[in-house]
Amino acid sequence: MRLAFDTSVLVAALLEPHAHHVRARPWIRAVASGEVDARISWHAAAETWAVLTRLPGALRLAPATATLVIERLLETFRPVEATGDHYRTALRRCTERGLRSGALFDALHLAVAEAEGVDGLVTFNGGDFERLRGERSPRILVPPDPPAFDA
């Protein structure tokens, strides 16, 4: 099974005190064990770093620590570059649907996932991605959906 991961699940899986850690962790274990062929966009990697370094209080990581965490993450997940075509797809989709602001970043994650031909995109923001889905979009998976599913 080939899956793409949104920042919301990556951050939760990486931080044990995070409220959704227990829900996210089985998905990351499935990736680490090879049950899942995992993709993340380079944008998701950068966004994860940004979130890890801005979280409140004790959850916040120092930039150097966040960089090490991202480097380890990239040993397990296959990073995929977002191309100009991916950005165009995301811009057009948001424009056509009257969406604004951060919806563009979700649309970018989805455009990369579509181009990679993944079976599902794992996120805690299911509604945000459902509103962006197109004909070729993967299934949107919100933990605690099990890491295996019938396609």
C-alpha cells in the first residue's frame, strides 16, 4: 500500500505528549515496518519542521533538534518534490472552489499525492482534504482508521 502523509499526522506521531500521538503512532510504525510505502512532499517536511519549532511550551523543539527529527523522518519516508505543475494544480483547485489562505498548502499536499498515485492520504484534517478532492485523488484517511484498508 502506498500512502502520503499530512503534517498533522507527522507532528502528532513525532511528539509523545501530543494529544493525537496514540492515534498517529500505528501509522508511522506501519511505515517503519515496511507494511506501507510512504511518501511526503518536501513541503510537508518543511511544514513539519516549522510546526515543531513553533509549538507552545514544552512541546516546542529547538531548530537543531527539529532538523535532526526531519532527517530521521526522511530515512523512512520517501520525499517527493513539488513541481510547478503541482503548484498550478493546487492554485487552480483552490481558485475554482473559492478557497483561501492555508487551503493552498493542503491542495499542494494533495496534488503531490495524486501525482504519486498513492492509495490514501493520512491526515487529521479530513474535511479540509475532502473539499479539495478531485477525480484522481487518493482516499482520505483519518486515524484511527487502521493502517490497512480495502481500497
